[in-house]
Amino acid sequence: MADKALVLQGGRLIDGTGRPPIENSVIVIRAARFQAVGRSGDVSIPAGAETIDVRGKTVLPGFIDGHGHLEEFHGELYLHLGITTCATIELYQDGPWTFAQKQGTQLGKIRGPRIWMSGRAIGGVGTGHDAFGSRTSRDNIIVTTPDEVRNAVRRKKELGCDILKVNEFLSLDLLKIAVDEAHRLDMPVAAHSWDVVGSVKAGVDSIEHIWSVGYSSIPYAPARRKLAEDRLGGVIEQELAGSYYQTENYDQVIGAMVERRVAWTPTIAKWLRPLSPSANRFRERENEILNDPNADLPPAVRAVTDNAYDKLLKRYTPEQLKRAKIGYEKAHEFIRRFVQAGGILKEGSDPPRGMAALLMHQALVMDVEAGVPPMTAIQSATLNVARTFRKDKDYGSVEPGKVADLSIVEGDPLKDIWMTQNVKMVVMDGKVIDIGFHKYKNPIPSFYSYQSLPPNLEISPLFLIERTGPTVLKVRGEGGMWPFHRVMLNGEPLPTRFVSKSELEAIVSPEAIAKAGTYIVTLRSEGEALPESNRAHLTVGFKP
């Protein structure tokens, strides 16, 4: 029968509300929602129910990633790690692709978490740097007038967005208009900011990232704005920018957020996990997934994951590493003081520079290392996310009437927060789902690359003669070359060697240029079928 009850019994229940755990619990699910929750003996088990014995395990709400950047291969990662919902705060996509993923998961056509989407951020142009990776280059929607702001927000709602994201260069008067319009349409607002106090007064619902609160601790506005611009322009790296945070001014930032009940998403694992006491354990867990052939992750995931550690622990000078550690301690101090003051902690993974879904669990570990109680850490990835994004009527905790999402883990995360990622079973929409890796291929692949491809290419030489060679073709581009990038000639891969972050070399064989003509040179990321750089052109002349 379609409405047959599902019962999980015997487990330790941490329901997400902050109440003490219920030992020997009984959870009754019917029609995709929790019907009854309580201790064994206090809850009646319906006749004919399917029962699952979860004795010795801990039952938690399905985790919610409060700051994801969804990619086509993320679905199984999220399910494998007990994350049933992803609030995807996009960089480039503004609706169609993410909406298709959202619809596909709802219909059961795509394996992955439930999706709450924001689309591209709206904001202003603020950086004087024209570096690839700036807010403009990352395809933010630039607005300059009140009407443009309102129209952009309304368009978000029409596209099916659940959340509005704003960037740090939107003026405070336009931010207030954006927030008011979003709230009128029942859309919460997640903000990048270099003036958290001003953003909070404008009415945002959450502040994203450690750097937003860190920059805002610098009282001199031109200085904090310059730090924000320099980070975006590549003048200073985020791992080093943290050393400039001014801890003596934390209370002003924290006080404003606590007074207005504005949530905060640190996302510190993305940048700082190599400095954690748990770094070696993080690496072991990452490699366990990366080395699983059935996970079948693109090479880019390993490259960016490795790079996070290599950058700090191998390439940084002793002075740079010292500054990074200062920033790490200042980040920990803000987290600790924020939670002690009653702040609403909300966590997220914020890939790349690590592994989607796993980064969120790593962030929980780092929050606890900073002094956050494990129960608070669990809420930061469950109920606090749902409340911030106005979804707590249906999600975020195990209570009668809510959608039945559960993550069942081995061990007790209140004693060892690592256990949140020791997932043994997942229930989503009232059904037990497969959490294994199966080399899954998303039926609607993304048209954006996991790691940004250089927008423009320069090649040398520009002219060759047909059927000659082999020739070394130098390919240069700003915005970052990676070892997993492949040079393509008329859509076919060439043997490619990584030279530097701005140059690759490819071998053009005589067979590859068998006929005179104009050949198209592009870059692709290995393992990604659709994303491709802009074209360069190689002219091949006739052989005399």
C-alpha cells in the first residue's frame, strides 16, 4: 500500500531541536512525513508497518548543506554523506540548469539531494581589478538602480529561486531595496559583505563566509574594501587575508548579528582545513572517496583537493604559513565568541577547493575544535539552515508533521563529531535510499566547468604546414591552468603537458593536421563532457 508506515526503532535520536537525545527511540513515518516520534513504549507502532532496527546507531535529521555550489557529479556524494538537501548558492547558473536538477530530483529522475536554489548573485561592480574571478567575471547580475534591483529579484522568483544571494559591492541603499523586495516575495537573503553591520541593518537573513565578518572587523571602511578587492583580484590570498582581522572589534559585528538574529555561515574548511589538528584525518577520508572507482569523480576534484594542502604546507614560505596560522586562530576566535554570544551558526561546504558535502562535515569538526558544542554544530547543518531559509515548517528536525528526512550514523556525534559522516542509512521523503557510489552520470550535464577555464587563449605558433611535425603548441591563458586541462584540436584531445598556471603545451602530430584549413583550439577539463573554453585558431597551410 502507498501509505504503509515505515518505523525506525531502537536508535539514539538527536532530533535537531537541541533537546536531549532520546534513547531507544521510535520514529513512525507515513506518507513521506513523520507521524509520531518518541521513546519506545510511548509511541504506538501501526499494524502492518515495515520496521527497521537501528539499535546501536544514532538517528539525526537529514543534513542540509547551507552553502553549496552544485555540480553535475555531486548527487551521489551528497547522498553518501547523509545530506538530503543542498542550498545551492550558484556562481554562474541563473536558473535553467539548476532548476532542471531541482525538478529532476523531485521527480526521482536524478540521484541527488533536494535543492534550494539562489541562481546568480545580484550586486554592484566594486573591484578595480579586472582579474578573472572577480564578481563581474563570475557572472553576477549587476544592478545600479532601484528598478533594476526590484526587477532582478522578481525575475529570481519567476525562475523558481528559493533564496536571493547578494554580493559585497551592492550599495547599502540598493541592498535594502533588494531585501525588502525579496522578503515581500518570501525569499530569504544570503549576503557576501565587507560591512556586516550595514548588511544586517538592511535586513539580510544570513552572512556568508569567514571573510565577511573578518573584513567587517576593520573599522576603516576604505581599508576593508581594499582588502576585499585585493582578495578578488588575486593581490592577496584568502588564507593570508585573515591575519588582518581585528579581534578587538569582533563584539560590534557579533552584537549586530545576534540582535537581529542573522545567521552566519563560516565555511572555513574550504580554506583552512590543512591547518586543523584533524588535517591528516581529513586527508584519509578524502582519499577514501577519491580512490573509490565507483565514485568516478572528475580529476579536477582530486587536483583542487590536493592543492588546498600543497599550497599551505608545501608552497607557502615560513612567513606566509605563520600569517595563515594567525588568520586560522582569528577565525576560530570569531566562531567561538559568536556562538557564546548566542549567534545562529549555519554551515555549508562551499566547494571547490575540496569535496562537496564532505567539506560541510569537515566544517563541523573545525567548529567543534573552535569550541562549539557538538549539539550546536549538528543544528548548524540541520534546523538552523532550514530556519534561515524559511523552510523549517517542513525540514530541519525530526518532529511530527515534517518531511521525513533522516541520516543514520554509526557512533555518537555528541561524543565525537566525526560520526556525522559515518553514514550507514539515509531516509529521504520517507523512503530508504541507496547511498552507494555507482559511477552515476547525471542525465543533464552542466555546461560550466568545475574549475574555471581561461576565458581567452593565446597560442604559438599560429601557423603550421599540413602533415608536418610533431610540433609543440604553446597555449597560454589567464585565469588558471590546471594539470587536468586538455588541449583540444577540432574537438579531439591532444597530448597535453602542464607547464604553469598560465601555460600548457600540447603535441600536434602530422596526422592531426593532415589537411590545410583553419583548426579550432580549445581547452576542456578531463572528465567533463560539455564545458569548453573560448576558441583560438590555428591556421594550417598547404605543403609545397
